[in-house]
Amino acid sequence: MAVLLRTTTSAAATTATGSSSAILATTFRRGGGRRLVVLPTRGSAPRRAAFTARASAKPLEVCAKASVTVPGRLGDCPFTQRVLLTIEEKHLPYDIKLVDLANKPDWFLKISPEGKVPIVKLEEQWVADSDVITQAIEEKYPEPSLATPPEKASIGSKIFSTFIGFLKSKDPNDGTEQTLLSELTSFDSYLKDNGPFINGATISAADLSLAPKLYHMEIALGHYKNWSVPDSLSHVKDYMKTIFSMDSFVKTRALQEDVIAGWRPKVMG
């Protein structure tokens, strides 16, 4: 369900708090003047016009979790990275406002009453929920397409929950490791027959949703369980290596220290 919240400009938000200290870093701008947008050499004039308009478009405003380990860095939310990956792959300019979620400022709570990220300003309205945000971006900016066929949209979708189950487990014999391995094995078989990405040769929204979760899985299980994806699951390992090395992923990934810190309550609790 879409969550539409009252529009609040960043300037008004800063004024409402009395200072700009609630934003932990200078607003980051991705795209805009620092991005080279190459116009398509094929296709219709309207498509070329769309790319030209995108290059000069007003940056999307994105509120994201701030790092808890290094001031001024992006935090460890995989759902926020999914949104940022979508924006990056669409070649859209954007501004990130980093929010200290342990000390949420008033201006942020006005636009996100539940105090959650990501939240993005679209069509002068603040929209929450990564599912809703990414779908809205796909509809508004259909080129390049990141659409995933409905029959493929759920591929790999159980990996994240089974990873969390294994991470939280205190009993090595409770079957949570095997459940995760079963999901990863199923995904490996799918990639072998249909890869290298979920939708075949091209990356899609399903990959941009799953990849940040696999990144968290790799770091958290490596740190807390001394566990890694078995070499026998070579297609999964290649998939992770390929996506994790993409420029858009490198730009938007969390620091390993933040991923470790973010999962600590789940492990210790």
C-alpha cells in the first residue's frame, strides 16, 4: 500500500528544527552535473528527448539512514540501497539526506511519521516503502526498463528471511542453516538455467531488490557465524560478484562495519 505523506521542503525542515544539525552530512548529490548521460543512438525522438530531460531533471530527494560508524556516510538499510540502485540504474539525479535514526529530527518525523526509511519525494509527495517507491519510479521513468516479469518477480525472495533465521539461531542443529542452503541451492539452479540475472541477460528490479540482501547476508554471516556461500553454488557466487562490482552498487553500498553493527541486536538479542 502506498504511503503518501505531507510534503515538506528540506529548507523548511531545517528551519523547523532550529538548525541543520539533524542532517548528519551535507546533502549528497548523485547525477546532475557530475553524470554523463549518453543519448541513445537508436530509437525514436521521444526516447532521446526523455534522456535529455532526465539529465536536467530536478534531483529526487531521498531520506536515508546515516552510518553509525563513520560520520557523513550512508547507513546499512538494504531497502534504501534497493531504491538508490533503481535511481542509479535509471540514470536519475538525486540528493540524499542522511538521518540519525537513533535521534530522529522533528522535520523527518513530519514527513515519515513511522520514522522509517527509505522515503522519497515524488510528484511533490513523500512516498515510503521500497516496493511502492521503485514501482513509481519505473512507471514515471520506464527507460531503461527494470521491469521483472511477474512469474520471475519472486525468484530468490525467501533467501533473506532464511538468512535472518540462521543468523539469529543459537542451536546449530535446528535446521536453519539447511533451510538457507536449500533456498540458495534452488536459486543457483535457477541461475544455471536462466541467468546470469533473474530476468536473463539483463538486470531487473528483482536483482536490485535481492542483491543488497545478499550483501548483508555475506557480511553478517561471515562475521557472526564464520559462514560463507559454498563454492559448489558457483552461479550464486558469480551472481553476487557481478552485481557487487557494479558501479551503482559500489556507490550505494553500506560500510561493512555498519552492516555488522546493524545486525548485532538480532544476534545478541
